Amino acid sequence: MEQIITAIAEHRQLLYIIILSIFVGVEVIGNVPTVLHTPLMSGANAIHGVVIVGAIIVMLKTESSLGMVLGFLAVILGTLNVVGGFVVTDRMLEMFKKKK
Amino acid sequence: MKSSLLEIIYLLASVTFIIGLKMMGNAKTARNGNLIGAVGMTLAILGTIFLYDGGHQVSTTTFVLIFGAIAIGTVIGWLTAVKVQMTKMPELVSLFNGMGGACAALIGLIEYPHAAETGMGMGGMLCIILGLIIGSVSFSGSIIAFMKLNGTLKKAIRLTAYNMINNVFLLALFAFGAYFLMAASVPVAAIYVLLLMSLLYGVLFTIPIGGADMPVVISLLNSFTGLAAATGGFLYDNQAMQTGGILVGSAGTLLTLAMCKAMNRPLSNVIFGAFGESAKSGSGSGSSIEGSIKDISISDSAILMNYAKKVIIVPGYGLAVAQAQHVIKELENLLEERGVTVKYAIHPVAGRMPGHMNVLLAESNVAYDKLVEMEDINPEFAQTDVVLVVGANDVVNPAAKTDPSSPIFGMPILDVENAQHIIVNKRSMNAGYAGIENELFYNPKTSMLFGDAKDALSKLVTELKTL
């Protein structure tokens, strides 16, 4: 029990981030018209591409060649997620803009 | 100095993600919101490359490799995204989502041997294992979703006791994951077994779900990838990854629920519901539908619409597949010239994704205010002379209101049967995506205009011009 309490206290900043981010996420999506669901999903898809930062860190840190190869692959995949995600979203939203 | 600067960059990036996502919730600001997010992402990526302190001298080769990987990813991602047709957008989102999941899984795979060697704490190990599992599930699930939407994989495969098998498998997966955390020493190769199991679970999870529900699944997998990114953020104590990941995780979950709400089905029903099975029994009862199918010729359709006061067009996936969005705009123009009021009735899940039809019709410059959402247009059908249903089926199936045994029972539909005449353009009498019969086609007020949407509509336009 004591261990758990200390662990929570030690990681309280992390818990703050988690809880507040969840609320922000819920808040940000609330009351979005159905029409925008697809672009929004696509936009959120691009944002989780931030995982690429982790892949870059792996490449900067690793000292093994296997790590380097897998990291290289991970950075390519992450870039696909980021670039593809943002470009597709932009193309969808461009359609919305033309109307007026 | 360098690392403090990096922290500030991550802070900026996190804020751009939040603002960007918020702005994407409004049609006017959406495009700028997306750009703001992209700028924040670029900052975070460049900041990491140049300012991250990995604890040892990084060789030039590494930098070259990083930029090489980014260049390859950018070129492929950009080209695919720019070239893809509007109808293929949902598949592509799924595919890119899978890439993100794979990226998260790979990070776990690389970090694991290192962590096992140095005896990393429980927290770090938990992040690695969770990131690997969630990322892999998201990857293989997204690929299956992609194949389903693409038509490569057509049937929903559902064995008997499928949910049971899946749930037992999921438990086994978590138990095996927990073993990595608890056991004193685990052979390094075991991580590959975990990887394979996770990949397999992603397939098992997605494969029984029908194609019509794929948007919901993609949205769910999208939030999974968000979580996977967040675990990476905890591992590296990286704020940009944490906020970005959790943000997408929670926003994605809410979006998933919103989509389910639009279809009036609980999420559990989408994932565990035996949609395919009940659809089969549903078509069995389809024989009880009375009445007969009535054909209509192009010229009759043209005359009917020409002398109507008000025409409502109900677009569906068939319109998208046939790429008939420009022809339909032409039809709209012709009718409007003759004083006919034309509107489009947009069902929340028309097409393969919410908003799919809006995007498609906006491409052919259909005015925004002509696209009317379901709740607003439903009362108008009673005062409508002609409804033209183009390639839509399940969203106009009265069984959703009248037949409790129907798998789509309870889904709100467009009340097209209240109109004077209903013309349904379809390629054949085949059932729609849900695989069920539609009694609307047997309604005495309904006439069927068989043929490819683009082809039939072009003929209709030509015919109208002669009138």
C-alpha cells in the first residue's frame, strides 16, 4: 500500500498530464458536426504520428546495427503517418473550403 | 541549454496539437487548424534531431540515415496522399494509421533487449510492452480494415464462439505481457512471440467486423495508436509524445462513440455484434417482402423530374464508386434552371465514412447549404415530388424502423418513402453493404433505374436537355 502511494506521489506530474490531456481531448472533440468527423479522424491520425519523435530518439541513442536498421524503418513509417496524415486531411478540408 | 530549448519546443508542439485539433472541429477554421498541427509537428521533429542529447556523440552517418528515412517517408506519403482519389480516402487514413502503429511497435521492439539488459524499472518496461502490444494490434488491425474497405477482403469471417476465442486470446496476450514484467529473466527472443501474438490479435479483432462498420473500427484503432504513441512518451519522458498521444487517444475514443451514436448502435455491438450472421437470417425473411419491382426508363425519369417542384437527391457509396459527383452537379444545375428546387439529403453514415458525401459533393462545387443533414431534411420528404436515390441502400431501408429482427433495426434513416415518387438508381438488385433486402424497392411509389450511377445520370442529363 505504501509503495503504491509513494509511486503515485512520485509520478504525480505524469498523472496530471494524463488526466488533463484526457479532458482536453474530450473537450476539443465535443459538439463537432458529423460532417467533420472524417477530416477530424484524419487530423487526429496525423497528430499521433508524433510517435516518430520516439523513432528518431531510438536512432540517436542506439549503438547496435539492428537497432539502427529497425529505427530507420520506424522513422520511415512514422514519416508516412505524419506527412500522409496531414496532406490527406488538407485535401479533404480543401474540399470544404471551395464551397463559398 | 540545448535540452531546455528542446523542452520549450515540445511545449509549443503540444499547444499546436491542442489548438489544431480544436480548430479542426469547425468547418471555417479546420484547414488552418490542420496546418498549425503540421507546423508543430515539424518543429518537434527537427528539434529532436538537432537538440536531443542521446548521451553519446552521434555520428554523421546517423544524421544522414535519419534524414534519408524522413525523405523516403515524405516522398511516399506525399505522393500517395496527393494522388489518391477522394473515394479512397478512408482506406488511406487506415493505412497511415497502421504505419504509426507499426512505428510504435518497432520502438518497443528495439528498446526491449536494451531494457532487459540494464534491468530497467517496472514503469519503463510496462511502457515498452504496452507500446509494442497496442502498436502491433493497431498496425495489423488497420491493414485488415484497409483491405476490407479496398475490397480485397470482402467477407466478414466469424467462426462460432468467435467472441469467446478473441477474448481468451486477449487475456492470454495480456498474461504473456505481464510475464515480461514479473519474471526475473525472459529470453530476448520471447519478445518476438509477443509481437506475433499482438499482430494476430489485431487481425482477429478486425476480421469479423463488417465493412460498413469499418469507419468506427478505424477511428478506434486511431485512438489505439494514440495510446501507443503516449506509452513511447512515458518511456522517453517526452512531453510532446505524451500530450499528442493521449489527446488523440481520448479524442479518438470520443469520436468513435460519436460515430456509433450516429448509427444508433452501441460500440460493443459494432465490435462483438454478429452483424454478418443476423444479416443472413435477415435476408431469409426477405422473401416475405410483398410486391414487385418496377423499372423506369431514362426518359420517364427525366420527365418526372423536369415537371417536379422539388427534388431531393440521396447520394450513397454507389455515387462515390461511379465517380458521378460531377454529373450529379450537372443534373442539379439543369433542374434548377427549370425552376426545380434541388437538395441533397445526407445521412450521417452515407458512403463509407461520416462526412464522406459532403467531401465528395463539395469537390464538384455543390453549394454547402444544399447538403442537408438527416434530421433537417426528414420532415421535407412529405412535400417532395421526386426523390432520386443514387447508390444508397441501407440508409433508406424502412426495415430499420419497422423490422425488429433486421440487423440495422434502430438506425435512423432517411424517410424517403414519404415522397410522391422515388427513383432508385442501382447497378443491380444486389443487397447493400449490410447484406439485407430493402423493401423500399418493392414500394408501389418506387421505380428502379438500373445502371452505373455515372452512366445513368449522364443519360438523364442528356435526356433532360432535350426536354
